[in-house]
Amino acid sequence: MDQERLNQLPWEQVEQLLQTKNWMDLSEEQKNLVGPYFSEQEYMEARHLLLQTSDLFKAERNLPQKPKLPWARLPYGLVAAAALTLLISLGYLILPEQQKSMAYSSTEEVKEAQPEEQRSKLSSPVQQESAPNLGSQSTLLKQKSETASSSPMEASNLNTEVYPMDGVEEEQDNRVERVRKSTHAAGHQHESPTPTASGAIPMVRDSIWKNDTLWLLIKTPHGDDSLLPAMNSKGKVWTRN
Amino acid sequence: MKVISMWWKTKTDEPEDEELMSGVLNKNHPDFQRLYQRHKQSLVSFLLRMHPGQMELVQDLAQETFARVWEKPHLFNPEYRFKTWLFTIASNLSKSEWRKMQIRNQVHAQGIKAEDVKQGNNELGADVQADLNAFSQSLQEALLQLDEAHRTVFLLRYQQEFSIREISEVMELPEGTVKSRLFYSVKKLGGMLQHLKPTY
């Protein structure tokens, strides 16, 4: 078909006819409109395509959530914890603070299982917040104390409030803001570069559950705060369901 | 009656995307999350048709799209619909991914599983459902016969229900070109799927 005719294609009108009328139902005028572009057979093929496409895409929009796969039934915290622990142990992430709200099971049991000397470390100001149940408590403790000792100025500016387990959901927005302020303040006050400030690795500043989705507040190597949904190794967003 | 009026109030109180974007501009996380929840499904559906059978890649592209919304909200022009901008980002990311894949020659023709459609249509009759399943599979294969530009135009128009003007904005093309691409796509796909006439 020549380009000149294509340029004059009244597509909206042709499309409307395709979606509403069979070839046999077209008036002479309408046939003259679509005639230069479609034969009768092509018209009906295109009509069937648009009708079926419309039904298909409507159906897809109404898709319910798929039933959970067995692995998806694992406690969300366990999956998140395993991934975070792996990242920390590989040195990709540093958690300068952990929050109580992440813990989905009692941290008291973990504390009781720890030796006295480790428990005493928890009593320092920086470590007031109980760590999330990430499976490897000792790794996190080590990580935390390393962070605190390597950057005392930053440590002094860390958000050290202890958040109650109740009302965590309502607190989340305020917490993100507080952490952001705390991060901002820390970034301005200390001179010695932290791993993040040196541009080496991103740093997780906080993590929150919101509408059943896990979000990470990350300080990028450029020093900006970025809030991103956490993903598992398959690139799926972590959700509670 | 009271329930209906409450529902209507709730519905009309729902902020528009563009209002939420002004919140995102001020790094308001709940506003961003609302946009994410509102559009993630349609974005994933679109990307899944562009990159069939590659759920991991699709999730990555969707995440990257929303990450850019969060990181660069100042690039949004409030004169246009938010969804147009969102799909412009996604479409560009998808395009560059498509080019990479062409270079690697790793394009695999994989259809969306028939069960995906089946699950959502319990209320439909068995015949209709069977038709849709067969059609979904065949459409996916036929879409892969189109080049990336024609496929994008087709999906934006018929899956995402964008206007021709919006598609021309997303793809930075004259409206005439969008129309001729739609014509070409519909004609070609219609011919390829002519054996699948609906029985309803």
C-alpha cells in the first residue's frame, strides 16, 4: 500500500467499525471507508482479532493472585533474613541499625541462647534496638560493632530509638522520615568516610513493611537515599502473602 | 444507599496519579507506594507480552521503571498523564533490553501459560475459556513475529488502552505513523490468527 494512502488512514473510524460491525452490516459509505485498506476477508480477520484481544486483555486484568507455591509459604521473615544475611556475609550490605519491627518471632529466645558476653554487647547505646531475626545473630552483632567502631560520628547520629512491636505499621512512615533525617545529619557531620561515603557499597539504612511489601531504604554510593522494594533472588518483590 | 454513598465518597476522594506525583516529588513514600500498587500489574502485563516467558526480566524492568519514577520525579511533565510517562520509561527500558537480546540472539518464543488465563476466568463458559487460552498462546507467538516497534504500538493501544496521541508521546512518533503501525499490526496479526475464529 502506498505511503500517501496510509498517511490518510482514518484509523479511529476504521477501528470503531472493526470493533462493532461485521462486513455484511457495513453501509456502502462505510465500505468505501475501509475498502481501500481491507478486503472483506482481511476485515473479518482483523475484526476477530480485535474482539478476541479485547476479551483476553480484559480477562488478564481480572487475574486473581495465584495460589501460593510451597516455598512461598515459608515465613516471609525467614526468606528476607536469609537473603539479607547472605548479602551481609558477602560484604555487599552493611546494616548500621536494625529494627525491632522486622522481627517476626520473639527475639527473647535468641537473646537467651546467646552467651553472656554477647548479650552485654547489646547493651551499648548503638545496639539498643534488637536486631531482626536474621538467622545469624552473631554476624549482625559483629557487623554492627564494626560499623560503630569504624565511624563513631556516624554511630552517634544513628537513630537508636527502640520501637514497640505494637503499632509498627502506623509508625512506618514517621520512621522512614526519622531515618532519613538521621542519615542526612550523619552525612553532614562526620568527616571520615564511611563505606557508603567512599563510594564502595550501598548501605541499607532501614527496612519497612508497608501494605505487605518489604521496602529498603538504601543509601547509594553517591550518598543519596533511595527507597526500593526488596526483591528475592528471582527478582520478585517480597510480600507477606 | 448509605453504603453506596460512602463508596462513592471513597472513590471520588481517591487522588489522581498526577496529584500523587507531586507527593513523590517531595519524596513522600506513601504516595509513591500508592502509584506502585495502582500500576504495577498493568505494567507487568505489558512487559510480559513484550518479553514473553521471561518473568525475571519483566520484574527487573518493572522495578527499574518504578525506581526511576522515585529517583527522577522532576522529569514528569504534569501536563500529561502519569501512566503515559510511566509507560514511556518502561517502553524505553524494554526497547534497550530488546536490542541487547537481539545482539545476544537469545529471543525465545515462549507463550504465556494457558493456566494464567484459565485461572482468572472461572466465571466464563468452558468454550469461551478454551478459545481464550488457545488465542492467548497463538497471539503471543504471532506478536513475536512483529518487530518490537509494532508490538509496542499494538500492546499500548489494545492492552493498555492508550489513545493514539498518548502512544505518539510514549514512542515519540507522529500520530500518522502510529496509525499506520496499528493498521499494519492488526492486518498482519489478523491474518496470522485467522484460524482462531471465536465460537462465541
